[in-house]
Amino acid sequence: MTRRSRAREVALQVLYQSEVNPGVVAADLERFLVGRLRLPMLVTFAQLLIEGVGSHCGQLDALLDARSENWRLSRMAATDRAVLRLCLFELLHTDVPGPVAVDEAIELARRYGSDASARFVSGILGKLLADRDAATAGRISAEVV
């Protein structure tokens, strides 16, 4: 497992913990991050992901709701929801290549979700990645003309 993969994994654990136990103290989460990751650059990356998901949660949830046919976000497993939010934040707000972010999310879903989680996450993220790529291609072609 790469170092950034490990940081994503720990960020997922924090996001899940925060959702199922909203009363968790921020200082405890910080100690958890530092204790699990140790390297300051990995802690910083995990914090970026956690804080980004937190600050953009409304936008992320709206996009996920629009792309998850026959599934409301509230009906999804908490782990799947956290994986989807984490990946979508990376797709929209970081310079991580889309396929890398999606592959990492599928692996997290496989490790922490149910037997169907990886396929479920892959389906939704595939649609979102295609939408993002189509929008980017449209912007580029409009700029060229």
C-alpha cells in the first residue's frame, strides 16, 4: 500500500467515525491521524481530504444523489457513502488523476464495504468521472474555438 493510499484509508476511517458518532472530539481525531500516519505530509494530506469532504459535503451529496440511480444517499451504507464522498472530493478539488482516485476508492470499498460495495462504488464513480471528463473536454474545445 502506498503512503497516500494509507492516508486515504485513515481519512476514510475518520470520516466514517465522524458520521456514526458526530459527538467525537476533534482533538481525538487529530491524535488518531497522527498516531496512525506519523509522517507530517501524510497527516496533512489526510486532513486535506477530511476537511475538504466536510466543507463540500452538500455539493458532494447533491452530485452523488443525482448519479446514484434507485439509491438515495441516506439508504447507502455509511462506508460506501464515505468512500464516495472522499473520491468525489478528490475528483473535483485536487490534482489527483481521476482514474487513480477512482481505483483507490474501489479498493477502499472492497476492503471496508460489503461484497457488493466495490461494484456499487465503481458504477457511481464511473458515471461521475465520465461527466467530469466530458465537461472538461467541452471547456477545452470551447476555449480553442
